[in-house]
Amino acid sequence: MFRRLDQISVRQVLLTGIGLVAILLAIGLATRENVADKPYLTIAGSGFIFNYRVADAYYGFTAIVEKPVRNYSRIEASFEDPAGGPPFLVSAKLTPRSKRYGLRSPPLSGIEKDKPYRVTVRLVQNGDGAVLFEDAFTVASQISGAVVPPAPLTIGPGYARNPDLPDGWKAPAAGRD
């Protein structure tokens, strides 16, 4: 039933090896993802951040580069201003060191609970300025911007109380806005 090792020829070993490589290649081709079918960017997440200690709030998103692009191409984002001003424009240069980029608005005021704020994202290629990707989405806060204090709560490395904070300032209750 089984052959002895000295009866196996080099030709049989080569044919078996070639057959195995062919099977593995077929499996690889059948399960590979076509890069052309992917978008250039995927928005992995977005949201609002309220930092009570330093008295600021902002919103942003994380983008993941899915396709190869030229080095130093740019992700450009336009964030709607909750206070009603012109949109904030922010950009990040792509480098070979990272595939994940976080962009965020500058500190904001006038944030309303459950109101969607528009974000537009573009991927601009370095060199010719071609727009490779463009998308728009909205981000809504689950709390109002009224919870952010008028001044930082603490100052200095020792977290001393900020003397510029109005006396008796208290954040509104989360459920009442």
C-alpha cells in the first residue's frame, strides 16, 4: 500500500510540489480582495468630544486609507460651525507611516443636542490635485454644549481651581437640556 522512501522518485516529489503550489495559488486567487473594488477612504467613526477640564468641545472623525495613494496627498475636511459661522476647513497629509488619520474641528460653542452637523471629506492627490474620494455625513451630539464650563475648571500642573471660573458655576444636569 505505501511505498518505501527509496522508491519515491525526484519526479514524483516535483509533481506533487507543483500540484500543491497550484492548489494554494487557486485558493489565494479565489479568496483575494480586489483593491479596485475598495473606496480610497473608509470613515471608521465620528463623534463629539467634551473636555470639561479645559472647557472645550469639538467633533471629528477617523479615516482609514484603503487604497495606495501618492505620499503627501491630503485629506481635507469641512466641519459645519454650530455657532452659525462659515465651515471650518481642516486637512491632514498622508504619509507612508500611517493608514489611519484623525481629523477634528477646532474648539466649538453653540452645540445643540441631537442636531446633525455636516462634515464633508475629500482625498486630494499630491501633484495634480485630483479628487480621488469625496463623501459627506453628519455627526450629532447626545448632549448640549451648555455642559462645557465658561472657563477651564483647573489651571496649572497641580490642578488648582481656576480663579476666573464664575462663583457657583455648575454644569447643567445631563437630562434637562
